[in-house]
Amino acid sequence: MGSVAGGGDPAAIAASLDERITAAVPFNFGGPQPETPYPLPPDAENAFEYADSGSWESTRNLRLSCRDGFLPWVIVGSIAPRYLIYAHEFSWDREHDPVWRRLRRIYAGFYGLPDSLDYTTGFGVLQGRPPQASHCNNIGATHRERIHAALKRWFQIPSGPSEEYQKRLPPEDLICLGDELIRELKPQNLHTLICRLGHERALLSRAELGRLKAEQRLGRLQAKWESVLGPVQPGPPRTLSARRHADGPDGFDTEQIALETEPGITIPLLILKSSRLKTPRPVVLALGQAGKAGFLLERSGVIAGLLRGGAAVCLPDLRGTGETSSGAGRGRESADAAISSTALMLGETLVGARLRDVRGLLRYLRTRSDLDARRIAVWGDSLAAANAPDRDLRIPYGIQGAPSISEPLGGLLGLLTAVYEMDVRAVYARGGLIGFASVLQDQFCYLPHDVVIPGVLNTGDLCDLAAALAPRMVRLEGLVDGLNRRAPRNAVESEYKAARRAYTQAHASANFVLGDPADDSAAAQWLLKSLSGSERVR
């Protein structure tokens, strides 16, 4: 039985996957939800949201469910011919529910077992309060009436309100894993087991790449990452508008551009450059969740140093970043998390979609005669504050003053962009994630949903992306772990041993730098150095 709230999803999925389960009672899954308007419209067959939309509840909006066709109602229907009670917490419009119509067709039409399907329902609507609505934290008395009748009919279980077991036991009597059994079985935390599995899979992927010839590795790495990112090939960009503000007080030009990277996706961006230079300028592409406004506010010193050094700076707001962000909040109940979950249902990731934006933007930059397409560097940055190393991070959801979450998008996109775009000469990243494996090292994690890439450790980890870029220049600073704590230097060095080795073998050890965040001047100077000269680093 999958009770209210949130139990119906895993109950239905477990029953669908495990044929040992002979009956299931999933509440609020597969059909109308408590949030669905009641009653349903007469044309619900066509208007009903069969897939629903993404949210932080991963069992309600399973990854790939839209792309591959296992929508919630299909999961519930797949329980047939075993017994099913289609359960609703509040009032249920049985006459117009298109899922109920489908379930009856499956049980009665396909299997000839109409009696193996039943239902239970409550009263009122979500917005109501008891006694006007049948809110319940588990399974209410109203809902249990039909459940009792069905269980008696199917399994000859004598049940009813008078037979319900009402004895409440103290917590100590409910413990099923006592001290003696713990000593015997030595159980481990789930995150410990998953972390070990992720580490093993990343090592296998790394070993596979190591067996390939050098010229084959990058192509294989690109294919493996595309398998988890979703589509990464950009479409042709289209300029929707462009406005230039020429020769500002410091001798710099500013261009405001709206670039369409895909139908319906518009990327606002700024291009800053010296108005005094007549030759094509090298370009630094700055990427981060805060977008162009965040860079201008918090990284103005680096930008000024780049402009004085003769580079152009491109500041885009990729989809869902900067001014295109969906709104305040980056936690599990934010609009950003809902959009990211919906993308996973459709077989994409927002990291992959934003990588397409970056690659489309690079296509546009290469068409400009005032920019030198042979000299492009990517600067990925995070403006999020790291959590203090001594802070208690095991905090329940919803607590005021919760720990900060990381914003590793910029550094992640910097590495990925260079892996897929061979003319990117350098990557400079601050505040990025040390690696996805670090997210599994604790039962808690503090990173936004829209940087999650399911299955990523099957491809390796971020250190493998860095290794693939040798001998191009890479500088990674101020890396954080899955708890958004600054990663110790020894941990960073250990994680990136494979990258160090790759650069040593390429006779380019000096081109790979790990360290603490540099000051603005040093950051600008490193980027300018990476862009000096006209020869591409291969």
C-alpha cells in the first residue's frame, strides 16, 4: 500500500517491477492528482496531463518516462493482471477520468478480470480542511472502507472497522534491526554502497579510455558523455537583435545581443571590447549561473584586466541563468528543479541543453570579423559562498538558515565546452565541483538539481574531462565537494592524478594548474597568457 503522502509512487513502481507483489494500493499516482481541478473537464481524454510535469519527487516524474513511454498510468496499468486498488485521497471524478477508462480496458478487455480492479476515494478537495475534505497522513478511515471489502473478497481477510488492529506499540518494540543483528550483518549506509559503486564504474570507464589510442580517446569520451547529457549538437544560431554602444568613457564598446540558439530559446548576451584595437581580438567567454549581471557586479576586476589586455569578453545568460532564470530559489522546491526534472523526463539534461547554447554561441562568435576565432578561452565561475568546514551540514529540509548550495555550472560547462570544441584554447574555472563522486560521499548534498547528470559516473568524472584537454591550458581553483565545502588541496590533487599524468605525458605539466582562487589581476593575466600567440594548442 502506498499511502499519503508520496507513498503511492514507489508502491506502484515496486508492484510493476516485482511480480511477487500480488496486490497494490497506490494513492495519488497514475491519474488525477490532489492538485488536479475537480471535476475534470468533459474532454479530459484529450486535455488530461498524462505525464504531469517534473518536480523534486523523483518517483512521481521518472527520468526518461516521457521519452520512453512509461508514464505513471502505464506503470499502474502494468500491475495487471494482479490485484489493483486505484486510490484517491480526495473526491474523484470517475466518470471523466481517462486513466480509469484505460485501467478497466486493461483488466476487463485484455485479461477478462474485471473483479481484480477496484478503487477507493475520499471527499472534498485539497484546498478544503477537515471535516470538509478527507486529508490524511496515511490511509484514512474513509479510504479503508473499500480497501477492507476488496481484501476480504480477494484474500478472504476478515476486515472492517470493527476488526481493525488498533494496538499501538512503543518504538522500541518496532525495531527490526537490533544491536546483535547489526554486529552480525555489519550493514552499511546506502550512500556508502552507492559511492563505492560509482567509484568502481568511473575506474572501469577510465581504464577503457586508457586502452584506446590517444587519437581515439577524445571521440570516445565525447560519445560517452553525450549518452548521459542528452543531445549536445547545436543548431544554427540566429541574431534576433543587436545594439551597439560605441566608445564609452574608458574606450570600450558594448554590444547587447539577443541570440536564438534553438527555436524558442533566446540568449541575451553582452560583448565588451576595446574600441581602439582594429585587429581581431581574442575572446574570453564567461559562464556561470549568475549570468552577465553577476560577473559585472562581482568579477569586474577580472573583466577590466581582460579588456585592458586587449581581449574581448562575452557575457551570456544561458537558458535558466542570469536574467533568464525562472525566479528566486535554487532548492528542491524551486521552479529550476521542476524544469530540470521535466527535462530528465524528456531524455535531456539542463547541462546538455546549456552546452548546446554555448556551442551555438561559439558558432556565432566565429562569424564575427572583429573577433579572433583561433584564440578563445572559457571562464567558468561560481559566486556561491562555500560552507565552512566546521559547519553542521546534516540539517533537515525547510530549516531557516540552511547551508548554502554550490553553483558549479560554470566550471562544468567550461570543461565540457573544451571537450567538444577543439578551438577552445584554455579553461579557467573557479568554485566548480571537484567531481560528481563527491556528491555520493554523504547522505546529504548541497548542489542544485539542474547540474545533476544521471549515470555520469559510468563515463568517468570531471578529472577525465580535464585529462582529455592536455596539452591545452586548464586552471581549476577553489573546487568544492558535494556538501559545498572547499575541497582540501590534497583531496584535489588525489582526484586529478589522471589529469596530472596526462599533462606530464603531453610534456605540458605547466599548463595544468590546481589551486586556491587567484586575485582578479592574476586571473586576468593567466587568461591573457593563454590567449597570447596565434598558434592553436593541440
